[in-house]
Amino acid sequence: MTAWSEKKGTWRPLEGSQRAWRAPERLQGAWRAVQLELEAVEEEAARAFRRLRARFCLRRRPHLQRRNRLIQHIPGFWVTAFLNHPQLSAMISDRDEDALSYMTSLQVEEFGQSRHGCRIRFFFSVNPYFQNDVVAKEFVRHLVSHSTPIRWWQGQDPRSRPHKGPPAPRSFFAWFGDHSFPAGDRVAEIIKEELWPNPLQFYLLGEGAEGPLDR
């Protein structure tokens, strides 16, 4: 094995643990310069992307607000959309369905400079199950999550209800308090990536419309 000799301007053999090619100092300096230039370009691109994303978030806002106002005039819109999603429906018990029928709005918001955070809010009208008018779950960099404690009316918390026989089906509302694996939270992923962008497609599934996977 040989290496370039700066003093002699020739290749020289390397001994022992040095048996690896070593770049000349001037070549290493050139690499460092190019890398610094590349990192500067990457940072500029990241800043431009953040500005562009913020700009389009502002453009989307009035459309989302208008969509929300229209949805609020459709009774049972959100519970229907949830039930028509093949994976979410498997988590919704009859009792959950009735509680979700009081849901009036859904909001998904990304936050943080690099959009590493996500907040999912569920808005409810007055109902016999819990006192909250807003229940939220928040994710930070998909590593940790936090949620609003649900203030159940007396006797309505499914965890405190006596149950006999086979295990009760999993409650959708248990998802709010489950922080065991934020990075792989499939429910959050479905809501954020599938339901929120176009909830109408799931609402219409019950009316014989094509499913999103059939197109």
C-alpha cells in the first residue's frame, strides 16, 4: 500500500496500522471547502422549503375553514367518516359510535419550525359521556405524545365499568391515553394522512361511492 508524499511529490509505502490511503492536505482542504458550500446550499434550501410550506399553509387555511363550516351542517358527518374507514371502524364499539356522534369538528395541525410536531383535535358538542368540548392528542417528533385527559361523567369511563364474560372490545377513546409507541401510532397516521386530507371520500363510502383504494 502506498500514499502520496507531500515532501517528495511521490507515492510512499505505509507501515503497520497506517496501511491506508491518505489524501494530501490540499485535497482534504478542497473536500472540506466543497462540503461547507454544500451544507450552505442545503440550509438555504431548507429555509426556502419552510417559507414555501408556511405560505401554502396560509393559503389552505380559508379553504379548511370553509370546509369545516359546511361539514357542521351535515349531521353525523365525522362519525360516519370514521365508521366507513375499514381500519378505524374496527376500533369503534357501539358505545364509541354514540359518543362520536356528538363530534362536530376535527383539526389536524403540524407545528414546529421543521413540522416535526402534530396536534390532532376532536371537537364535541355537549354529550352524556364526558365534559370536554375538545379532546386532543399531540406528537412531538413522533417520539413522544401527550393527550388531553378525558373528564368522563360519573359512571361513563369505560375503564371503571364492570365487565363480565369475554374481554370487552377495545375502545377508540383508549387511543388518547396510549403513549406506548408514538413513532408507530397507526391511528394518528390514518387520521393525519388519510382521513383529514379528504374526509368526504370516506363519508360517501356508505352511499356507494368508490373507495380510495379502488380508484
